[in-house]
Amino acid sequence: MNNPVRVRYAPSPTGYPHVGNIRTALFNWLFARHCGGSFILRIEDTDVTRKVEGAVAAILDSLRWLGLDWDEGPQVEGKYGPYFQSQRLELYREAAERLISQGNAYYCYCSPQRLEEMRAEQVRHKQPPGYDRHCRNLSREEQSQKEAEGITPVVRFKTPLAGQIKFNDLIRGEVVFENNTIDDFVLLKSDGYPTYHLASVVDDHLMEITHVLRAEEWLSSTPRHLLLYHAFGFEPPQFAHLPMLLGTDRAKLSKRHGAVSITEYCEQGYLPQAMVNFLALLGWSLDDRTEILSRQELIKNFSLERVSRTAAIFNRDKLDWMNGVYIRSLTADEFFE
Ligand code: GLU
Ligand code: ZN
């Protein structure tokens, strides 16, 4: 495992970049710069219904504002491109077809109405939610009949019915999931777009990503990803799930806590170096005491070993204090600018 480190920040352009997303970008960037590796930017724009106009530009601008330069990605390009998932649809289709021919995936013809009734039924019987595998064993004749009816199927993964998925998260240690708690999730939607699960596994493999550093909310997706890696016969990357961000009231960070989009901080005149310093300490610390760290000091000292498992608190007062420290350290010329 002496491959050069390759990490990615993989935002979905479904809105303006949230401070939590940018914290993820920063940790990936610091890890890459610390290890002398590559930081890749990949735009996960496969959810056509949630796409927001201007979101990609806001993501690129925010990264630039903070000085988080990417080695490969939009505008920079690189040999693993394109870096927009919407330009890689053929790769996902091929991958899904390969899983079907190997017997690891199948076509599902269920209508939205049927799935809705199924869900209602599950709620009524207090059963766990999830697809009931109705199409998992359709015969060829049944499939042809559905095709003849003009139904465009989705492709679902044939999740093993028993067994476990175990992995060593670089922050949380051993994590175990029972396969029987995972349903036959969708890989390819009927519009031909992949789901997040399929696209991220295919791309992390093709882009030779070595470490996936992402927010804790994705932890429950990781067993699905590992099942896919196994089915494809790809070697999985290492995973590290970053602690959640909470407001000072310990509730999940949201609009109620003030500005959550990074662009607002830029517009309000916060200094990028203060923002970088502040974000770096949301879940990472040098020694539990040092608060002011330059970009170079952060790069030099960043390590996953010192990322905490417990949630980080986003404290606006601390940000204001830190911004003040940085502003006072500016020369008159810098301040004027
Ligand atoms: N597109 C996902 C997001 O918006 C990426 C999650 C991941 O890093 O795998 O956060
Ligand atoms: Zn079905």
C-alpha cells in the first residue's frame, strides 16, 4: 500500500456549499497536502431533479477563496476525467450491465405505485423499510413481458441475504453491518442516470482514490459500497468518516444557527485564513490548546489520528474572535485591500 495518496472532494451541486461540506473539502485537502498526494475535485451531478443553477460556480469560487487548490477536476482537468459525473454516464451503464451479466444485479420493473403500496404495507406491519425483492427472481418470459408493456426498468443490486460487512474506519475503528439489513438498492435509475452508490464506487475505483474522507452521514452507505467493490472485484479504498457538525445548542447545524453557506462568510468580510483555521479545528486539533495555526502549520501537522470521533461544535463567537485575531495581524496595506 505505498501508492501515492489520492483523495477527492465530491460535492453534489444541489445548493450553495455548506460549511460542513467545505470542512470535508478542507480535511481532504490538508490530508493530500500533508502526504504529498493529490486532491481531486469531482462534481456529483447525477440527481437531475435537485440540480441548482449556479451551484457548481459557487463551489469552485468557495474553494478558490479558501485557497484549496485542486490537482485534478473542473477547469484543471487531468488524466482521470471527465470530472463531472453527468459526462460519465456510459461508464456507469457498462458497470451496471457487467453486474447484471455476473448475476450481481437485476432489472426491476416495479411501478412507483407498487413501491408506494409496499412502503405503506411495511409501515402498517411495523416492518423495516426497503425494497421487497419482488423482481429479484423474475423469469426471462416475465421480463420480456414487462419490456413488451414498455416499462423502463431500474437496475438493482442483489444484496447477499446473509453475512456481514466489516471494515476498519480510520477514525472510528471497526464497523460491522449485517447484510440482511441492507435492501436491494438501486444502481441505475430509469432515466439512465446512476445512483450515488454506483457512481461513487465506479469513480473512486477508476480515479484510483486511496482514501475516502467524508461526513459521518455517509457511514451507512459504506457497506453498500463495499458490497459493490466485492462484486466488481475492485480493491476498496480506505474510509474515514468525519464527525458531525453541531450548533452550540448541540442540534444539527442549520440555518437557525446563522450563516451556513460559505459564500455568506466571504461576503460578510471574513478572512479566508481565519475561516480555514476555524474549519480545521472542527473535529481536528493539534494538542487541545493551540487555536491559531497558519496554513503551513495545518498542513505540516494534519493527521487522521487526531480527528475526533465526537461531534464538533460550530461556535460563531469563536469564529468572530479568530477573525479578529487575523484582522489585527494584517499590515495596513493588506487591511486596505
Ligand atoms: N456527493 C456526495 C455529497 O454530496 C458525496 C459523498 C461522498 O463523499 O461519498 O456529499
Ligand atoms: Zn421490482
